Amino acid sequence: MKIVTLDGDTLPLPLTPPDWCTAWDFRQTTAPHEIVTVLKGAQIVITNKVPLRAEVLEALPDLRYICVAATGYDCIDLEACRARGILVSNVPGYSTRSVAEGVIAALFAMRRHLLSYAQSARTAWPASAHFCVHQQPMLDIHGATLGIIGQGDIGRAVGSLAHALGMHVMYAERKGATTVRPGYHAFDDVLARSDVLSLHCPLTPHTHQLIDLDALVQMKPSAVLINTARGGLINESDLAHALRQGSIAGAALDVLSTEPPPADHPLLQPTVPNLLLTPHIAWASQQGVTNLLRGINANLRSFKQGDAQNLVS
């Protein structure tokens, strides 16, 4: 079987071909106009973020299986795959611990202003008249309220770690819901009460730009927003405006709606304060990457044996 990997550079460790693979094309990156050409004659494709939509799938009669090298599979047209009998699987849960710990790390960094204090140690401390330098007030983690939107594996893992730190955890009900399920709190109530708001829901038409200016102004001026899920959950122009205006105290983002972002992205501008931005790496601890590679290999093996696992189509 011919196997093509479309965006191998998204994996920091190499992926090796299975012994039953007869043709192995491990591509570091693939542009949209190249997809049909490079997948010609391939039975299996491995993709992380390169999209496979209906018009592309129609031109690939040999394709039998799509292995998504991630948990999220919004880059795949599942209806088109079902219509053509193409199996699709993902790798669920590989990064749960890595992302959850990344959220807690961002929480500490923002509440204690670690980046600005690290900078002041080099700039202000040598000339200080005292043994310490006081700037922004640092806030404790213990006793603070963490609002979580999304109670999947990662959302629950973040909640568990937060509980261990002595935080109060609130899971948000769906925006606009008329009833509140047990274990959840009304969406607007979570916005108003959270000292830290962390996003862990999938990107759907219902959650697209869930956090807009209307949501941001309902939050405490001292609150911090964290997003390790999907960039499209936030109206990024609204967030840039809210940070400039001081509507919230800060934001820590590991994802943006366009990745990589253009240089003129509203959140990349130097006038946006109190923003910790990382390049979609919360998932990529060494253990997380190892889990991902194991999951990809297990899915390939299961497909070859006719017992595909983690099917989403």
C-alpha cells in the first residue's frame, strides 16, 4: 500500500513506515494545490492540519483511509468520506496531560506576571535601591475561580489539576441554553465569576467566535483568558481591543484562527499588552508526542488488519 504523509514537519519526532507499506512518501509540508497530485495512487494518507475536502476526495479514487495525526478532525470533510467509503480515524487523548499542564503553566505565568518580572530582573533590578522590585501585583492561585468551557478529557484534566491547587472550578453550560445540566453553571454566570477562563470545547458553527466583545466585557477586569483549543473560538480583533482597553487583565493563547498567522494579525501587534502567545505547542511535551506516534502506528496497524480503531467517519 502507498502511504503519504502531508505535513510531517508538524511532528517533532520522525514517523517510520510500517513493514507492509510498499510506497512511503513522507512530506514535510504540502500546499493546497499539490494535494491531488501527491496523493495520486495512495490508499492511505496521514494528515494533521492539511484539509481534505469533498472536491479533493472526488479526485482520489484509490484513497481508502485517512489517518488524522491529531485529536481534532475538523480539517476532514466527513460527509464526503462517508459517501465515498473512506475510513477516517484520529488519535484521541494523546495530549490530555500535556495540554492540561500547559494550561496550568499559563495560569501561573499570567497570575504571577512571570514574564514581566523576568524582564525586570535584567532591566530594573540592578539599579534598584532594595532587594526586590515591585511592579504588577501578583495574584494567588489558591482560592481563585477557574471557569472551563468544555468538559471533555482535557477540560476535566484541567479541572482536576485546578482542584489540587485549591481553585474553585466551574464548568460552563452551552451559551444560550435555557436549562443548566447538573455539574454545569450558566454560561454568563461563568463569565462573570471566573478569575481565569479556559477554553476546551471543539470549534463548531455554534462555538465560532464564542468569546467576542460582548463576552469579554462580562468578565472581571482582573480576569485572564486562556485558549489551548482552537483559535476560531475567539473573535481575535475583539480580544485585541479588550486587552488594549483593559477590559480583562490578560490572555494566554496557544492557538490562533489562522496558523501560521499573518504578520498583520491583530494579536501580533506590539500595542497589544498582557498577552502570552505560544505557537500551538501545548500538546507537544515529549510524552505527548510519543503518545501521538504510538496512536498513529496503532491506527495504521488496525486498518491493515481490518479492525480500524478510533473511527470518526
